[in-house]
Amino acid sequence: MKHKDMKKDLEFLNDILQSKSSYQGLNGYDFQLDFDALMKNTEGEPVSTYEFGLFLSQTIGKIGDRHSFIATYELRDSLYFPLAFGPFGDQVLVVDYDLGQKKYDYWDKEFPYLKSIHTIAIETLIPQLLPREALAPKSSISVLLLEN
């Protein structure tokens, strides 16, 4: 991706964020600083579409808007779990969707909470799974569905 094309895309996104985003600015994150840093650090260098998409996805995550996404961008080499996670008090509940009964049920009734996977804390894993969730308000997250 050429530097001038990236600049146009960032200007377009800036206009959208300024005029339509109800989350922009609520948590104190100034996305424009990251936009400027990206432009400065990549001046004269091409940036892959994947890298630019990852930057945009992370930016949306820092804004805290879980309802926005980058169209046609897919996070490759990401962690994938065919489960759903949701906050329950100060723990993370793990559920699975039962297609036959069309409802969610505990993934493991004996151990319904997830603390870590291979010693990696769940608080570290979830931001890697969904970068756009990075600064989403915790109280607004009901259940995070992780899809293919």
C-alpha cells in the first residue's frame, strides 16, 4: 500500500470517527497521535494491506468501539476458540452453543471459569483474539462470541 493511499484512508477514517463515532474520545485515547506516528514511521515505505488492517483494527480497539470493524480485514495467525467467553463477577465464564437445544450451556460444568491457557492469563489472551476489544468498556461486554 502506498503512503499517499494510506494517508487518504486515514483522512477518510478520521472524518467518520469525528462525525459518527459515539465512542471516539470517551476514554481519552487520541487516535490522531497514532495516525501521525504511523505516517511518520512509514514515510517512503510501502505497508502491506494486512499490516495496515491490523493497525486500523488495533486503533478501533483502543477507541473502545466493539461495534465497529474493518470491512474485508481478517486477522490471520490469530488464536481461535470455538467457545464464547463472558464476564461473570470478577471471573470469565466459558460457554458453548448447543445447536440441538439452541441455547448456551457451560463448556465444562465442573470447571465453568477460565483463568489461563498454558499459563497465559485470559486477560492477556482475549485482547490478542480480538484487538478491537482492547479498550471496550468491561461493563458493556455481555458475551464475546469468537467465530471462524
